[in-house]
Amino acid sequence: MTDILVSEVGPRDGLQSIDRVMPLEAKKRWIAAEAAAGVKEIEVGSFVPPKLLPQMADTAELVAFARGIEGLNVVALVPNAKGASRAAEAGVHAMSIPFSMSETHSIKNVRKDHPAMIAEIAAASAIAREHDIHFAVGLSTAFGCTMEGAVAEDQVVRLAEKAVEAGAEELSLSDTTGYADPAQVRRLTRKVRAAVGADRLTTLHLHNTRGLGLANVVAGLEEGITTFDASLGGLGGCPFAPGASGNLVTEDLVLMLNAMGLKTGIDLEKLLEVRRIVEEALPGEPLYGFTPDAGPMLDYKQRAAA
Amino acid sequence: MTDILVSEVGPRDGLQSIDRVMPLEAKKRWIAAEAAAGVKEIEVGSFVPPKLLPQMADTAELVAFARGIEGLNVVALVPNAKGASRAAEAGVHAMSIPFSMSETHSIKNVRKDHPAMIAEIAAASAIAREHDIHFAVGLSTAFGCTMEGAVAEDQVVRLAEKAVEAGAEELSLSDTTGYADPAQVRRLTRKVRAAVGADRLTTLHLHNTRGLGLANVVAGLEEGITTFDASLGGLGGCPFAPGASGNLVTEDLVLMLNAMGLKTGIDLEKLLEVRRIVEEALPGEPLYGFTPDAGPMLDYKQRAAA
């Protein structure tokens, strides 16, 4: 039994932000090694048109591969109903569709306003239901938008309700822009849960753009959040500058949770070794994280066993 | 009125970890600029023998200078009763003596076991009392030690009580080694406060060696801690490797607290400009922090005013 589910999104969120394409075999090694380290859920790719994101062109093959790993929950991102059909055909356990709380960002990113996105969510959820696939909606830019600035919390709550009406079995709050602060994480988690029920919102997707990633995790833990997305080496997200990673770093998240005595089922040493696979496949690509340099505390195992 | 006091320790904790000596005039510019940015407390130096730490040789002059800045609380570190006399003579508002919870570390660092340190604290506190100077004891290695590993929480509680008996008006829990995790911060804060009273423990001195610094701040805030030490650019502490800073970065701490709507009285833009003074005085010295690269959120002022 684990207390907290660490959901690895690097093969999707990380690799889609990089120009180079990681070879399929390297992706497989990465996924297999993380699963062997105890990671129980991996977002392996995205069913977007390969013309738009050639980095994700092999997602169906990865799903098939990952399905062969016992005990691993295989997730893929789908941008729309068409992607949902491809994901269902590939055989994912779960699919997740991003729904931007900032309408400006939504229009800019996927050329759909909010009503059009709700329609897309309804169509995609129907496909998921038909194939008995878990269907999640990621409420992106929930904590603010680089174009609009603040996104009204009432708007997030209202759109969360609409997403559930359109078929979302689960929601996540996504800090796409690295805008979240701990007080806001607590407040927004409570508000959305009050509207849609606590069991519908169990996941936070946090970034570390401003160094607040783990601080926001603590706020989420205080609210009873049980799933956190993270990316190995902090790959991807929206890095601004060297040293400023985008995504939450899986290694640092696991160090913190394990040191707190929360069970993740993940072996930190084995997880740190997975970095080599990514480094070899993407030479020169910056990987982030404090734990790889500093190492765990001397009494880490004692804490983790507590 | 401020909700949270950010106490700048860079001129002491930062500069003592660096081989080069920052010129007195640069230190003055740094202290004056931080005070002008709204920082209300600065640890300006340490009354250690200049032979041991030439970087701190001008501490008395800095105290005199800093005392001239209206509204600024001027703190100095003292290692022993002799240092306390020099600090009193120089005219500090407050002095702080480190007391290592790990006896191995204490013996290695200042060649004193716990009974000898308690005697030193009693002697130093008598000097402080005589001069009506606020007297604090920093419980260093409170969250673990690089030599001993885990430091028993009961031992920290017991030594905290002894420090109060010896004259400590205030205690701080100090994560000298970057070992603290958020669960431990909450637990140890509660235990020590239960033993000595909540009003005696209002300060945390946290490091960011493993990237958990701000996560630990959130844990401290949940427990009602109201003062956090930090160092501009994360200067000092015990950096392990490039990218892994030692001290908590003042700029990131202020960004987070202000964004949470907690009043620090500090102007983030002005604070970020202070980095230039340090960069010019210590060319090539690495400064850390996410905020300088990423900048505040677009709606930062809106949040900070909330």
C-alpha cells in the first residue's frame, strides 16, 4: 500500500518540450526502469497529430509496451475526441485531457473557446466510457496564466463543475505556468472539492518555475491530495533559464515524501539511476534536481522506514 | 505591521562560508540596500576571532553602521561569552549563539561538549542581560547531523529546556545540514514549544541543500512560526554542488510569502536589485534562486496586496 501516488509525466510532458526526438527504445528503457524503481503510474505520451509533435509519434507503441509491465498504470494525454479514439485503440488504462482555465490560453493553444472545449470533453469522455477507460480532465492554467495573469477562482470552480457534467471522472489542478503559491493551492483545492466532491480532485500537477513546487506539494498534502505529477530530472515544463526547471523534479519529490515517512513505494536509489538512461539518450539536455547532487540525508532510510 | 519577519543572514552566514573577504564598503552598501528594500532584521556579522574568520573582522564597524539605519534590528552571532562582550560593546540589538544539538558536531566545531556549551550560554546570556540586549540561542543541527545522522528529538527538547534555563530569551531551530523535512519541522516545532512555550520558539533557520527549504517554510507557517532566516542569493550554507544552494534564498522566500498575501514589508523588485551589489563585490561567486530568472507572476502585485 502506498500513501501517495507519484505519477511520472516525463515521457510526455518532458519530451514534448524538447526539440529532439528520444528514440523509442530509450523511452522503453526509461519507462521500464522507473516502473522497476517502484513508480506505479506513468504518462507515456500524447495522442496528438505526429505532424504537430513528432516527439510523441510512437505513443501507441509505448502504450503497448507499458501495458506489459505488471502493476503499472498506463496514462496518455489526449487533446480531443480524435486523440481519445486513438488512445482507446492503443489500450491505455487512463486518459487525460487538458482544459485550460484561461480562455485566452485555450484559444491560443488548441484554438477552442470554453464551450468548444466542454463539447470536446463530452465527446472524448463518451469514447473513454465506451471502452471502460478512466477519464480525467486536467484543469490547466488553474493558478494563473502568462497571458491573462490571474484566473478567477470562481471561474475555475464553474469550469470544474462543467467538466464533471461533461464526463470527467477525475480532475487535476494544473499549475502550467508555475504561478501557484501554497495559500492558493489550499484555497483552490478546497473550493473545487466543495463544488465537485473531494473524491473527484485527488491530483495536483505542479511546476517548479519559481522554486515553489515542493512548497505547493506540502500545501496539497495538508488538504489531503494523494497524487502528484512530476518529471524525472524536471525535464520539460516551461524552463525560463538554466537552473530554473519547469516541471516538479520526481527525485526531489520522492526524497521529500519518503523522508516524511509517507509511503510512495519508490526506491530513491534506483530512481536516481534512471537519470543515466535519459542523459545517454539526450546528451547535453539539462536535468534538474537537488537530490542528485546532495544525496539523501544520512538517516534517510531510518526516516523512510518510519 | 508585518505578518512574517524575514531575517537576512547573508552578511554573516553567507560571507563566512566564502574564502574571499568582502570589502567593508560593499557590506555597508548591501546592508543599506536591503534595509531600503524593507528588510527589518539583518545578522551583520559574527564576533569570532579575526584569525579564525577574517571575513568577519569588521563586524563591530558594521554594527555601528547598521545601528544608524532607522527601524533595522541589528543582530550578530557570538560563539561564546567573549564574543558576547564584544557584541555588547559594539552595540548590537540582539545576539545569537549557536548550540549544536549533535554533541559530535559541537566538539568538532567549537571544541565544547554539551555541558561546556550550557555554561558558555549562561555566561553569554549574563552579559546580554547586563546590557539589555536580546539573547537568542540557535539550536543548530536540530534536524540531523552529517556526522551523527539522526539527532533524537527528545534530546533537542531536553537541550532546548537547558538553553532556556541558561538564559535564552528566544530559541531558533536551525537546519544546519539541510536535513529537515516538512513533517519533522511540524513535529519538532510542536515538541519544543510544548516544553519551553510557543513564545520562546518563533524562528526557523532553514537550508535548501536538498531543495526542501520552502517546503519546510510552509510547514513552519502551519505551526505559526513568524520569523524565517534567509540569505540573499542563497549565499553560504553548505553547498554541495553547482545548482544546490545551501541557505534558503531570500528572494524566493519573499516571493512566496508576498504571493501568499503574507505581509513581509519587503519590496521584491528592490530586493532583486540588491543582488548586483553582491555580484559586483564578489565577481564570479554563484548566486542562487529561481525568482531572479523567472520573475514574479504576472498577477504578483495583485496577490501581494491581498
